Amino acid sequence: MELSRNKFTRLLGLAVLIAFGFHLADNHSAKASGYDIVDPVQTYTYEEMVRDIKKLAAAYPGIVQYKVIGKSEYGKDIYAVGLGKGEATVYIDGSHHGREWLTTNLNMRMINVYAHFYQRNYNLDKYDVREELNKTTIWFVPMVNPDGVTLQQSGVKAFPKADHAKLIQLNGGSTNFKRWKANAKGVDLNRQYDADWANITNVAPRPGYMNYKGTAPETASETKAVVKFIYQIDPEMAYTYHSAGKILYWYFHQEGPIYTRDLSYALDIYGMTNYPLVKPTANPSGGGLSDWFVIEFNRPGFTPEIGRYPGETNLPISEFNQTWSENRLVGLFAAREGHRLYESRKPEPPAEEKLKEADLVINGKKVNLSPSAIIKNSRTLVPIRGVFEELGASIGYDNSTKTVTVRKGTTNVAVTVGSKTGYINGSPVTLDTAPILLESRTMIPLRFIIEAIGAEVKWDGSSQTVIIIYEEETEAEPKDDPKSKTEVSISIDAQQKEYTPQPFIKEGTTIVPLRDILDGYEPEFTWESGKIKVNAAGKVVHIESGSDIALLNGEEVKLGTEVITIDGNTMISLVFIIDLFDWELEWDAAAKEAAITTDSQEDINTDDEPSTKDQPEERVSISIDGQQKDYSPQPFIKEGTTIVPLRDILDGYQPEFAWDSGKIQVKVDGQVVHIESGSDIALLNGEEVKLGTEVITIDGSTMIPLVFIIDLFDWEWEWDAAAKGVAITTSPQENNTAAEESSTEDQPEESVTGDPAESAVPSENSTKENNTEQTVTEEADTSSEQVSPSTETGEISGQATETKQDDLNSESTLQPEETTTATE
């Protein structure tokens, strides 16, 4: 018996060792393959991400690549990571907002897992990873906003000491940056894209931790880099991850078949993530990346909001495992559907158009090319060598990206094999035909480049000949050398600068190079069908060489003299620019000098500022629980009532603000308030309340009667008439923020139930919580007892209302009255 027991013990021990050995072998294999390069269950820093990107490229050569697509405002490299070998491309990013860095963890986890499954030739659920990634390349930008992430995670210590005071000022005087969303210059990057930018709602009036959209779209370094990169890769779909709320934004003015297509994709994503779709509205607030992608490319763009709302801070690490469970298939879904879209957009060339050869004549001289010029889809393509040298242009070729650059004078043209997006002096232009590879030779579209450098192209169909006419002085240039004209010296704010070409007088009008005169206003140029679109300081101008008419924000404006082109530079009337920005001008006729004085304050939109009658005369000092604090603007007395800035007086109560059609919704301490500038009526938990005096706006700050706030929280107060001071006493026990005390598990997500085809929202809204050790299912408490003071009797009336904590940030267009119950 003893022998049997010992034998059994030895066998059991052997089994344990064997099993443990297999476990060790499996772990070793995983580590050897790079499967666990990325540790997503940590506070994931920029430095950690850069190290992991380079490790992934080394562990998975041929399937993972990376490049730097630009720099942040503080000079950090912005990385893009390519995963796959396919011609079709899709785009995924994370961390547009500093405090939303858990989206970077998700991006990096996708890269690591998908690369490992590709290398091992594994399937991930229904997806053959290798097959999908051989057809599609997923391009990730895991951290769009490295400065913002670093500031949120590490505070000012990670930045130059000279900038500490400025950063703290941008954060409202606080050294705690946990709420930080913007880049380190105080610009909200997801309000920077050119998608109905002028009409973005919920706008901060100045740089700060969130919601400031900048002076013009796509002016932040980070946004410029992303836009340029997306044009380069020409993706079929775009996914931009944010937090929080476990919802999916998908709609931005789609109509007809495009609406139906994108709704179908959104419902598929809902099926994977269980994130309810945000209901379309008539006027969704724009400025986000997915908004811009949808209208610019007419392709699907999505903004998934991961995690349960944690308040104004980052998601806790504990959210990651559940987030991964919800989103682990999204990238592969994007790859599969992106390839299908790519294939559906590839036109079949007509049989008669299949690569016909053509002759080429430049300025009357026949040019022999090898290979010959060809006709494809009614467009002429030529090899990169042989044509442009004849025109005095220089040629460059980047073999790693298959990009051709042609430079002539000050004009620089770039095109990439397989992409219909070209660039003229850095601005994107859509091509009719993409460059191709023909027998290992790169063939590029002739007309686009020839016209960009100022030559003329004609087609002789009878002889199948392309005719190029090029003169150093094009028709759009002056008849005589501009040097023969009277040159003009121009200073701006007493600073002389160099112009190329030098400004001169034409027909009694000073002509200046458009790009140089706008330097400092970060202009964005777009070339389209020979016309130029300029976006600078919120103004949109369309001009055309040879025309003396411009379109200014859609209205025709006479320029005084026609627009001309010299050496690829657009020249325009100086007086038009002066009027455009309301500059002041002094002219010295004898010296031929123009002295311009600008006033940056005049370019700031002051539509929301009150009239002078609303400006305070008697300032008021306010202390809360014995503590004085700064208010901006300073509280004052208006019509016998003390008026205070709403955001400042609620500081400490973690208010949630949402803007809808000019009205403001505030959620604070379990109460829901709706107010409107110019009105003396508020809605408190759905009931009308008289404010005593109307709500006004000063410098973008909403001002409200103090007595309403005191009644709202049942504070005590004392008034010192002589000192013009209010001393407020609160009750900490009654006013602890509900968002911090209540479990975020009990916060339902906001969606709308009904038929998906009509409301674009699944009829069932439920979320699952998956811990690593166990699954807990419980019914969420979706109602709480609210109290509101009666405006007539002063009695307290109980009212049961449904409360939520959705992330009412820059992407949100949720309607406060449309709710549903979440079951966790």
C-alpha cells in the first residue's frame, strides 16, 4: 500500500513537471516570437511606445514597418506603424486627446497580436489573419498627441522649465493635469479637422485643457501630420479611438446609399463591441477626424469611445481587458471590409484602352522614351525619365515609398505609385489616374505634372501623339519681365521680410506673392481644376490665375487686377489682402514702401461678447468655505443681482457641459440644468425656474445669477454690502460629487432604441464586464431620487429621474432626453 502511494506521488509529480514544462515552453515560445512585446496593462508612455514599435518591427520583419509622419508642437516624433502586405489600406489611431491614452494601449495590442497570429498562421476567431493582412495593410498612428499624453501622465516636469508657468496657466492655474485633453499648446486636436469647422459647438474661447479649436482648421502640427499621412496612404476606412462612454460615432451628413453602407458597417461594429450607435442629428458638430474623413473621401469613418466614463481623467488600467475583449476583432474587420471596398473601386479598363502606345512631341521635337508613353483609361502615362529633363525639371524617386518628385523653379510636384493623391508644393490634389508600375518601370500621369509646372498639353487623336508646349514665360505670366516694373518694399508690423518674387506695381496696383504675404497665418492651399483655395485665419478664398474675381467665403469680390503666376508663384493684389484682414496701411510714394500694421485682436470673433451695457460696474468678491478663488470674468452686480461665471462657480463639483442648438446643458451633483444665453428661464430637472436676470456671455464665459446656484445646492451665504463680498458656506457631507462616490458600473450608456434602419441604433443596449478571474452580472441601478426646489412654495419635491454620465466631450452629439437602461 505504501509502495503504491509513493508510486502515485511520483507519477503525480512527474505529470506536474511535464505540464509545467509545457507551460514554460509555451511561454518561452511566446516571448521568442515577440507575442508579449507590448504590455498594455500599464500606464503606457510615449517612450515605451517608441521602444515597442521598434521591437515589433525587428520581431516581425516584412509584416511590421514604421515611419515618422511629423512632429508634435514640442518636437516629439509622431509614429505610424504599417501592419500587412496588401495594396488596400485602412487607418486606425489613438490618443488624439491626452487623457485618452488607453486607446494607444489598444492600438499597440492590436499590432502585437495580429502580427503574432500572422507569423504563426493562426486564425483569430473567424478571421484568417495571414490572408487578411496579405490583402490589406493596416496603418496605425497609436499616439497622435504625444505632448498631451506626456503632460497628462507626468505633468510639467516633462517639459522645459521655461514653459511650466504657461502650461499651468493653460490648465486654469492647476498643477494637476489629469483632466488634460489638448496638445501642449492648448489646442484640442479633434476639433482641428476641416469638417464644418466654423460651426463646431461647445467651443472654448481660448487655449486650455480641452475644447479650444484653434484659429483655423488643420493648423496644429499634429493635425497637419495626420492629414498629410492619410492623403498619402489613401485608406478605405478610418477608425479613430477615443474614450469614454462605450458608444460609436459613425454619422456625418451621409445620404442615400452611402448612409446605408456606413450604417451597415456601424451595426457590424456594434455586433463586435456592443457599443450603441449615436443617433444621427440634423446638424452634427464637426471638426473631428472621422467627420473630415467621411466628407473628404466619401468613405466610412468611425469614432469608437472605449471604457466607462471615469470623470475628467484617464480610464483606469482595469478597463483594458474588457476593452480588448470588445475590440480585438475590429482591426481585422476593417482589413477585410477595406479590401472589399478597394476592389469595388478598381475600375476595369475598357478593352480599347488597354495600354496603347503614344508618341510624344515637346516644343516641336519628337522625344523617344523607353518604355514608350502609354494611354490608360484615356490618360497619358510616361516613364519618370526622359520627359521632364527636356523641360528643365529635376526628378527624384524614393524607392521605399514609390514616390516621384518633380521640381521646376519653385514648384514641387509629388506622386506615389498606386495613389490618386498627388501634392503640389505640399498641398494634396486628387488625380484622375494613379501612377503604375509597368515592367518594373514607374509610369506617371503626364498632364497633371505638366500643367502643374506651367506647360500646355495637347492631344492629336489622329496620330496618337501627345504635344507639349512649354515656354519659360507662360501665358499666365506678365508680358514683360516683372523686374522692369517698379518694385515695392513691404514691412509688416515694422518688420521687413523677403518676398519671392519681389512685390511690384502693376496697372497702379501693388502685386504681392500670396504665400509670402500670408506667412504667419498658417494658410492651407488646395489646387483644384486650375483654381486655388486658400484657408487662412478662418477665411476661405477661391482665386484663379488670369481672373480679377475672388470668392471670399462664397461671396464674389473684385480684386482690382487679375491674379497672375510668376515662376509658379501666385501673385495677388495687396489691397485685397489688407481689406481681408482689416490691416492698416501707410504708403510712402517717394520710397515705394508700404508699411502695414496688423491687429491680431481684430481677427478674434467677438460675436458672443455682450454689449457695453452688460459690462460690470460693481465687482463682487466671493469666498467659498473661507477660501478666496479667482474668477474669470470677475463676478459683478447686474440689475441688483450678483452674476458669476458658471464654470468657475461649479469648479470642484465636476460639472458636465453639453451644447445643443445654442442651449447649454449642465449635469452636476445629480441635477440636470438647461440654460440659454439671453434668457432668464432655466430648466431644472425638466421644470422651469426663474433666474431673476438673464444669462449672458462674456469672452466666451457663461454668466449666471449666483442666487440660482446657492438655491441649487442649498448653500448658506452672507452679504457684506460695504465690501461688496459674498461669503458662502457649503455642506461637504451633502455635496460630495456623485460621480466619484457612485460606481461607474452603474452609469448607463446613452443611445436610442428603435428600428436600426430608422434610428441607426440597435434596439438592445447592454454591456458585459469580463474580469480575468470571474464574470459578474448585475442589474444596473438606472434611477436615482432627485430633488428640486419649488419656485413658488419653497417646498422640496421628490422626482425620480434617470441619470447618466456620458462623456460629453468634443465628439458628443447625444440628446439628453434620449436614454436607455444598461445592464451590466
